[in-house]
Amino acid sequence: MDYGKFFSADVPSFLRSPVREIFRKVDLSAICSFAGGYPAADTFPVAEIPSLAASVLAKYGTKALQYGATQGVPELREAIAQRYGVPVSQVQITTSSQQGIDVCSRVFLNPGDVVLAHNPVYLGALQSFRAYRAQVIEYASQAKFIYVIPDFNNPSGETMSLEERQEIVRLARELDCLIVEDSPYRELRYSGEPVVSIRELAPERTLQLGSFSKIFAPGFRLGWIIGPEELLEQIYVCKQCLDLCPPVFDQYLATEFLVSGALDRNLQKTIALYKHRRDLMVSLLEKYMPAGVHWTYPEGGLFLWLTLPESVDTVALYDKALAAGVAYVAGSFFYTDGSHCNTMRLNFSFIDEAKMEPGIKLLASLLAQHAD
Amino acid sequence: MDYGKFFSADVPSFLRSPVREIFRKVDLSAICSFAGGYPAADTFPVAEIPSLAASVLAKYGTKALQYGATQGVPELREAIAQRYGVPVSQVQITTSSQQGIDVCSRVFLNPGDVVLAHNPVYLGALQSFRAYRAQVIEYASQAKFIYVIPDFNNPSGETMSLEERQEIVRLARELDCLIVEDSPYRELRYSGEPVVSIRELAPERTLQLGSFSKIFAPGFRLGWIIGPEELLEQIYVCKQCLDLCPPVFDQYLATEFLVSGALDRNLQKTIALYKHRRDLMVSLLEKYMPAGVHWTYPEGGLFLWLTLPESVDTVALYDKALAAGVAYVAGSFFYTDGSHCNTMRLNFSFIDEAKMEPGIKLLASLLAQHAD
């Protein structure tokens, strides 16, 4: 049968995640992989899950297994509202922060609409915007929204200064557009001082996306959106179509984890672990990388970003690197125009620490061979 | 701020679920509600959840808390494939069966495209199709797909005969369109003989949607799609944008519940309970309903459907019914043209059995007053 004719006009714009495609083909545990964006498994509160589950069932009974409200269960919305100092009516729970991006795309974007975003851009967001046939560009005089990860950007690892955030807000007000502030890493700061969030600078036009993936566990697909009630009202109606409601049992687990204080205790351990791994990676880069290789110094998050001599093509180099036993994500995948082939994203949260030195050594020697 | 200008062209087509709107306003536990479509809480394996969770963590460790494959974890796909006798490559796990409907709409429907569906139609499906600005109609010479719940239809409770299923397949082949066979209730049969599924009659053009909501618990948002690999491949790429992957921990809980045999044991108890409730409701309708009221006799599922004298308007009657202490869903909500105001849907799975007789009595006396 010829199935091609059945697909909608959006389908040709669907972009496969090169990262997920790598995972389909290669057993990453067998090599030194700096490719994924996974949190370290050591940060998951495995030992606490059984008691969390028991206290969820004791407290909420069958309610924890039944359908729930489309906006999320009231207890979790309340906990998020308190943590971030906003009214409950401004909190929508999502089935992952990726769904937050998707639902914003669905509620705001028509084919041809403009999303403003600075390159390099988070791949999951690029996928969503393109799937709705929006244009993702860096400068325009009209736009539906500005998309930004101000804290420890994925992929670059960079953090926006207060002045840069104020500039985003000024631009959004000038263009009269919204801001989608994607904040999955905001609580993972290892050094430097926190900068005020864009939502706090422009609450009237910002949708801030949060995630439990990096502060609890990604196996629970849970995130949230904080934003103006008028916008959340349409997101609520849209979410009825998407999946009726976020996973209820998982929401109660997250509630227990958060309100008991266990989340904050776990977060301190996570921060200590990731700070160590960031420092280790930076020291290894300094030790092994040949001249002409530069990297960002992330104050938090999971990634750093390498810029290599112009002669190196990280896409072309990828299969050689894999064969040698090291994986990364080529930087050009994060560019809306596929440019910047001399860049790559390295993840420091997930890799086994014992593999970090051999991995960076391998990568450095490959780069030394291929930079003229 | 005027937020209206930010919304996409799809937004005016978003339809609020009148059922979910009722739940927002009324404490249904205080009245006799036949309105929702919830499974009975007694059917949830509450006592087994802690040991399921423990064995998931013992068997899969941190993998159960990490990101997973977009298609679903291999263990659950394998279990579903075995249960339904299909290859693993034809199974996509979804974050709820509602997401199955949404992703099919997204991958196949353009604005203006035709979905064929017989009235009355499941509301969640109507919401999804309309949100993509598709036309939902009963007869047409061109269509993207035919949408059908052949077993114990929501809302009508009716089951299609083999001949009716063959007629659907014949029509789909004539129009060269797909079939979306929505099967959330298929395993809940209380009497009569199983009829072959449409997927088995036309595997080359059928996407069959399954759900754990009625055979495990809806608080885990888990379903699946069985269909041709070529179609699932695009659904897989689309699902990356939606939420990256289905909830991983919940998928492992479902796997354990299924492969241990606990699901089938629990299903037998669920069937016995619901059969009793169906029989009770039918006997109460026979006892109390005035002349001129007719109902379907469902062989399974959660609903039956009442047809009243033409003079009764169930939408107009609704507030009176609520004030008197009984809730239902007006049938016209399930009609694409809002017609059939003299019908209603009654749910028999969720209501406290002690409330069933007073509820049906109340409803019968209201109907007797309002039928001329």
C-alpha cells in the first residue's frame, strides 16, 4: 500500500531528533558518550520511591489512580504555586516540559508564523516549531513569540545576563509578542549568582516552562507552565485533546517529594555531583584539547559547547568518533540553518566519571588529527 | 492586555468537553451522577501497587526513572505485541489513548479534511478532530479516515456486528482511506460473543487504539496503537515533539501488572462487578422509567443510551436534574450537529451502587414530569 497520500501537510516538516536517532542505533553504554542530555541516574531518589508510593496511596487512596483534572491535581498545582510565588490559577501541569513546548506551539502558531530564537536552539523546541510549519529566525519585525532558555542554555550552556533578559523583554514589548521562557535547568546552578527570571520581568506576556526531569526523575513525564490565566485557559482546553490530564499517580509522587522537603535535599546532592562533573570536564578540556578549541564555562545545567577550528566538520567526523569510542552531538543540528559545522555539544551530567578522561582524550586526539 | 491576537487559527475550533466542565463546577460525589465515564475505583489494584513498584525497581533499577524510547519501553511493547498477536514493530505506546486519537489527527488531518463517523460520537475524538479543523460527517465520497468504536461504543453502548464491521472495511477500501478503531472497552464484555476486531479484518489500513485506563487504572496515562509500520514510523517522529516518550515508570508498572497475570485476574473481577452494575441499571430502568423511554442494552463497556419522547430536551432539563440531585450527559453533545436533544448517556461503572436506585427513580420522575 502507498501510505504517503494519507499524511497531513505538516508531516514533511517533522524533524527527526538526531540525538534520539543515535540512541536507536548505538549502545551508548559501551562507549564514552557525551551525546545525550540525560540526568545522572545517581541523582534519582530510587530508595525513596517505595515510601513515596506508600504515602501517596495512604494519603490519596484510589484518587491517585483515577482520572484527574486537566489542569493537574490541585495539590501539585498548589505546591508549584507556593514554590514560585504565583497564584494557583497561573499554574498548568504538563505531561513533560516537551509537552509544554508543543502545547504553546499548537495554541499560538500558524504555518508561516515567526518564532524568534537565538542560535543554537534546543532541538526539541526546533522540532515542535517546525512541525507546525513556523519559521524559526533570529531577527524579525513581527513574531508570535520569542523562545529562550535563559539559564544554562541547551545546547550552549550559556546564561543570559540581567541586561540581556531586559533586552528580550524590551523587544517583546516593542513587537507586542509573547515570550516562552524554557527553564528546565534553572535550579541546577553550580557557581555564580542567580539572575531574575524573564517571567518575573514580564509576567504579563511570559509563559515559563518548568520540568521535574532534572530535579526528580525524567521517567515521570511531568512539567508545568506558569503564565497569565487568559493564556492558560486556552492551553487547558487544548490539553483536554492532548491526553485529558497529566499522569495522576506520578503527580502525587511529585507532590510528596516536593512538599516533604526531599526534593530540596536531593537537589543539593545533585548540584554537588554535577558541579564536580563540570569542573572535571573543564579541567580535562584544559589538559587535553589542542590549540584553537574553545568552550563555554556553564554556571549550571548539563552541557558545554565546543567551538573548533573552522576546518573541522563535526558531522563528517561523527562516524570516526563513534568508531573510536566517543560520542557527541554535532553543533550544526542546533542551528536553524545547519551552519556552524565546527561546533559540538558535550554533556557532563550522564557520563560515568571513569569514562570522562579517556573520552576527552580520545576526542582531543581526533580533533588534533583533523584540524589543519 | 488583549491576548486574543496571539492565538492560532485552530483555537476557535477548540471545543470544551461539557463533561469536564460539569466536573469543574459540581461536587459529583454529593449527588447521583451517571455523567462521567470513570471506571469504578474498586477495580483499581491498590493493594498491588506497592509490590509492583518494588518489583519494577528491583528488576529495572534506575532505568525505570530515566528517559525512555519514544516508541515505549521494549518490555511493554513486547507484552502488548504478545497479547494481541502482532509484531513488536507494529506497537507504539502512547501517553493515554486520548493521545492516540490526537496523534492520529495530527499526522493525518489537514483543515477541511473529512473524518467519517456515525453519530453519536465519542466527545474526546470530536474535540481532537475539530481542533484540527477537520469535518466530522456521516457520509462522504472522500475521507482521510473512518473513526469507530466497534465494541460497546461511547456514548451509545452499542456493539457492531461482524457484517457492520465488514461494511466499514468495504467502505474504507472503496474510498481508499484509513480506519481508526478506538478500542478502550473491548476487553470489558459481560455477555454475548466477541466479534473479530476491524484491525484483524483490515490490518493494512487500520490503526487500533488501546488503553490501560479501563483494565489497569486511568491515573497512569497509558495506551497503545497497533498499526502498519509505515504509519507508526511517522507517529513515532510526531511523538518526539509531543512528550519525547511515554511515562517510563508507569510503563514498567503496567508491564509487571500484565506479564505477571495480575491484569487478567483483576479483569475478571472488573467484569463481574460491571456486569452486576449493568444488570442492576437495566432492571431499575425497567422498573421506573415511564412509557416512551427506550435504552440500549450494552454487552460491555461503561455506558447505556436513553432515547426519550421527542418533547424532552435533555440540555434544557439538565439544571433541574442537577438541582434534584442527579447528573447525566445530554446526548446532543455527542452529535456532530447538536441534534437528538431527546437522548442522554448514562454511566453505570462509576456510581456507588447504593445511589443507583434513588438516582434512576429521580431521573424517571423528572422525565415523567417533562414528557407530554
